[in-house]
Amino acid sequence: MDNLLDYPLLIFALSFFTLCLSVVIGALLRRVRDLKGDTHKNYEVVLAAALTLLALIIGFSFSMATNRYDQRKNYEEEEANAIGTEYLRADLLPAAEADKIRVLLRKYTFQRVLFYNTHDTQQLAQINARIAQLQAELWSVVAESAESRPAPIIALVASGMNDVLNSQGYTQAAWWNRIPTAAWILMASIAICCCLLVGYDLRDMKAGRTLIPILPLIVSIAFFLIADIDSPRGGFIRVSPQNLISFSESLNAQ
């Protein structure tokens, strides 16, 4: 997890510090040049528009993060269903080949559960290598059976195995599908500008000390939550492989 966005707490700390500093800088700038009369009224319009834009950008980003989270959950469910279906279709093969398929699917399911639960980069690389190896072995067994006994039933088993392999690819693509960096840069830039404007609107910095951290805190919490939901591994809110675990436990109970 070399991506900074995989550390939501760090995002919160950096955001809060940067935005508080922006408010202070904005308050100091007012000492250089104050606003009077109609200019201050126009300034309030700009401030309100900037805060509205920030709220919209944060709302859209939160929606993007939750949609990606739901996508990861849906693909986990589909992956478990695909493996379970293929496990049952193995009964259509001869006993020896069916046993090979079941053993490999058990190992494959275990590795898929590890894929969801691990947070170590080196361990993840080993898991992905093992998954690729098991996929090759699974397809090899089905391909040999299809070559030796081409029949509609074997084609059904091959189709099910294809769904198993494809579901893993869809899951991986969903985990790579994150909020674009450009969207984060846009959010951060607008948030900094808003905090500068809010700080500039403080007439008395000493009297307004209690107001300085309010907007930075609210925005930082929003950034933290968005980063947490959008991070498949680094956040506190993660997709649990409940369906894969349930299927694995049902196999162990047999």
C-alpha cells in the first residue's frame, strides 16, 4: 500500500493541519487589506458560492467512493456464487477429474479469502501468484476433459470454470477502480481556497480562534471518510469476504 490515499488517518491529519493553516493565512491577509462597503458584500457572495461548490464536490466524491465500495461487495458475492456453481458442476465429470476440481476449488477459495483479508504487500504478491497457479491448474483439468470427451455437459463445466476465472478478473478491476487523483487535487484545492476565504472573513483573529478549526475539521472528516471507503485495504471500512467464508465453511462441514 504505497498510495498515500490508503492511509485515511494520515489524510485526516494532513487535511486538518493544511486547512487550519489556510484559515490562519487568510486571517493574516485581511490585516494587509481590509474589505469595506459593497466590496465586502460581494466577497460574501463569493464565499457562499465557494462553500457550495466544495459541498457539491465532496458529495460527488463520496458518491463515487460508495459506488465503488458497493461494486467490490457485489463482485465478492458473484465470485462466491461462481465458485459454488462450478463446485457442483464438477459432479458432471468423471470421479477422478471431479475430485481434482473440488480439491483445487477448495484451495482456490482459501486463497481468495486471504486476498480480501491480507494487508501486507509481500504476502499479497504471494497470494496472487498462488491464485494464478491454481487458475492454470483448474483450467488445465477442464481443458483436458473437454479435449478427450467433447460433449455439451463438458461444455457446461468449462463455461462454469470460465465464470470462476472471469469473476476474479472483475474483482481485481473493481479494486483498482479508485477515485481519480485529479478529483482529490480538485477537492483539496477548493477546500484550501474556501478556508482562505473563511479566514479572510474573520474580523478579529483572537476572538475567532474557536471558529478557526470548525470548517477544517468538518472537511477533514469528510476527506477521511471518502478515503476510507475508497481504499480497499487501507481503510477501516473494508469489504469482508462473507460469502466466500460461508462457502468455505460449508465445504469444511461436508
